Amino acid sequence: MGKFEKYRIDLKGMKENHAHYDFLLDNAFFAAIDSPELQKGKVTVQVDVKKTAQAFELSFNSQGTVVVLCDRCLDEMDQEISSTDKIFVKFGAEYADEGDNLIIVPEDEGDINVAWIMYEYIALAIPMKHVHAPGKCNKTMSGKLNKYLRTSADDMDEMEPVDDSAEDESNIVSDEENDKPIDPRWSELQKLL
Ligand SMILES: [Zn+2]
């Protein structure tokens, strides 16, 4: 965990009841966290630490952009994120996540590493649906998708008039394709029976 050493917040050694930390989480940070869902970004996180009689109160304010994949064209896109979150930290015998935003850290260590906590808040701040702004999608990919959709729509339009006008040929083709029971061979079979 050496590479996350700078995200360690000393609680035991607090000289005043307030402390403030500024972190800049860049591509190197996201690469080091090594999670598949989020590997690039630039997010500033301000952490305000308040010491009360009951606990340490850590307020996180995260602002910036992360790189995610566009839902429409699957290219990378910048997603702005903004999030404020709060946890409470108390000293105890050993590390424990108590739920309700309460974390226990060993009193003999007296500090908390917030690298993973910050990462999780940022990941949670990404909206479920994320697409490029209109016209910003990957042209090749969205062009292919559009062409595919347009071609299928044209096929559908052409099908019906052809079926209606040229009954003999097109009916045989489409009946064989769809394996409908009105196949001419079915009529022949009925005659035999
Ligand atoms: Zn896109």
C-alpha cells in the first residue's frame, strides 16, 4: 500500500479540532486503484476533518471528470462528477466498517487511509446512463449503427408492396423462409390425403 501512503489522514496527531486536506486524483491514482470500471480521471477531493467528543467527522467534497465508456458509441467520454459525502471515524481495537458511515480504526495506529473511500464515492457519483453530448459520438461507430438501423427499416418498407404485387414469386420465397403452413407443398400434400 506504499503508493497510497499520501492518502493517510492522521487523526490521533490532530493538534486542533479541524484539519483540511486537498487531494488531486489523476490517471496515476485511478490506474493504481486498479478497478476495471474506472481507470482514468481528474478529480479534486477536499476533505474536512472535524474532531468532536464522540468521533472524527470526515466530509468529502469531490469535483472533476472521470473517463467512462459512452452507452451509445462505446467510445471513451468525459463524465463530470460532483459529490459530497460524510463518514464518522472512531478508535477501537481493530479496523471495522460498522455501516451507517461509521468506521472503526485501530487506536494504536490512529489514522485512516482514505484512498479507497474516495474512489468509491467517485464511482458512486457516476450516473447510470452516460452518453456523449449530441453530435460528439464516435462517427464511425454511430454511422455504422445508423446505417444498420436505416437499412433494416428500408427492408421492412420494401417487403410488403413486393409481396402484394408479385404474388407468385415472392410468396414462394417468403413462405419458404417463414415455413408457413400455406406453403404450396402443403396444398399438394392435402390433395393426396
Ligand atoms: Zn458516444
